[in-house]
Amino acid sequence: MKFSLLLVLLVHLTVFAQKEVYVYKNPKDSTRNAYLKIIPDTDSIKGMVVRDFTRLPDTAKASPYQFQNLCSEKGILTLYTSTTVVFPELFVEDSVMQMLDDIIAEVVQDHQIPRQNIFIGGISASGARALRYTAYCAQGKSQNNIQIKGAFSVDSPLDLTRFYSSIDRNKENFLAGMKWEADYMENYFLEHFKGDIYYNAKAYEDASVYSQHKEGGGNAVALKNASLILFHEPDIDWWLKERGCSYYDINSFDIAAFVMELRAQGNDDVTLITTTGKGFDRKGNRKPHSWTIVNEVLLMNWIMERLDG
């Protein structure tokens, strides 16, 4: 396996006994094809958690979240990747996932990470990408023979046909940020899929984690043996009042149907965690679509229970 020259910036040791290393595959471009490794101070790394973003986090800025530190304390390497500058990247094409696949393989090789202990997850579009990549690997498409041991998703859009239909039917009722998102996503979908769901339905279905109107849930069938945990806060009172949305317009619709479909297919390791009153943004404002709905200790325990070796 050949890898391009790397520009590596070694940052500092933190109080949590972990080392931070930024890697830019293209020294002239820090926006994509780059990654950040949070390496635990241990002689033997037990596994890896992958978080794919549109930009790498700045470790110089304090984070209110502890998941990364929990991983380090358990001997788990955290890998933040930046594979695209597109927002929102939903991994609608297999070719886009190859960059992530190569990065994961490189880090596994460099740190002798047990290949059977690779986890991936994220919130919103990042969570959808995590599930898409998990299915991609399960379908045997990984050129590096990567397999995902478990994936987590936080309030992610899973059915792009439902997503577009919601915009098409109801966007005139949307309020605040939901209105902006609807206008943006409608243009994104029409451009990317060369038309709407009535003209090019197959493109939307092929790009979705789950498709309600396809037998087996479309791509969801590839996840029938996957270990999955999903977090969601279906505060419909907030969505109605603050965003002008019904259940059909939020990710609840996809998530519940996706979980039901996988369980019907015999997946006994798919967990749905629904919360109440946990979602807030970093300024303390109410926002159900937020990482704060995640019980990070519970998530860490879920990962540790599935580690091999």
C-alpha cells in the first residue's frame, strides 16, 4: 500500500496523557484529505473511534465534551478526519468514501490498531456518513478490507427521499434556521442528483442510509448484522413552535423506521436512545439537535462492551 508524503505537526501532550498529531496528506491544503490523531499514552492501543468532519477540530480551544478524553483513558485512539469541504457531505457517492478508507487504513497500520476494533460515528450529516461508510464496508467495497465493529449516530438524516419530500411539501411553514436549511438543501439535492425525487428517485435511494419505500430499507439491509447505537431527542413541541415542523419534517421519522426495519431483519444489536430535555447549544439555548443529548459515558461503555481482545 502506497501513501503520499505527509506533513505532520506534533502538538502537545495533554493532562489526559494523550498526544495530538495533525496530518495533512497534501501540505498545501489543510481543508481536506487531512486528519487529527488523539493517541492515548499506552503501550497497546485497544481500538479506534473515527469521527469524520468537514473541518478538523482545533485542539487549542477547550471543548465542553469529554468523549475524546474517555476514549484516551480506555486506550482508544480517536481519529478525526476531514475528507471533504462540501456541506453537508452525506457520502452520496462511493468514490468519496475511498479517501476515508485510505486514511483509516493508514492509521491502523501506523499504530498497529486491532482491525476488529474500529468504530465510527457522528452527529447529523457526520452520523449519516458514519452509517453510510459502515454499510460500504459491509458490502465489501473497502479497498483496504476495513470492517466497522460498531457505529453511532446522533440525530442524523437517513432517508433522503423523505428529506426532499419534506422540503417540497412543507417548507413554506418552516421557521428560522429550518427555513434556511430547506432552501439550501433543496438546491443541493437538485444539483447533486440532477433533479428531484420524482425525476431521479433511484439516485436519492442509492445515496440514503435507509429508504422507507424500498424492500429491506434499501442500503439498510447491509447493516442487518451491524452493532449500532442511535441517539435522538424527539421534542415535537419545540420543533412545532420554534421551527414550524411536524414529525415528518424531522429525523425522528427516519430513525424510528430504520431501527424497526433492522430489528425486523433480525438485528438484535441496534439500540435507540431517546432523550427528553437534554438538547442545548453551546450558548445554553434549547436545541434538541445537539451532541448534548448523548450520554458520553454510556456511549463509551457501549464501545468497550464490543471490543475484541
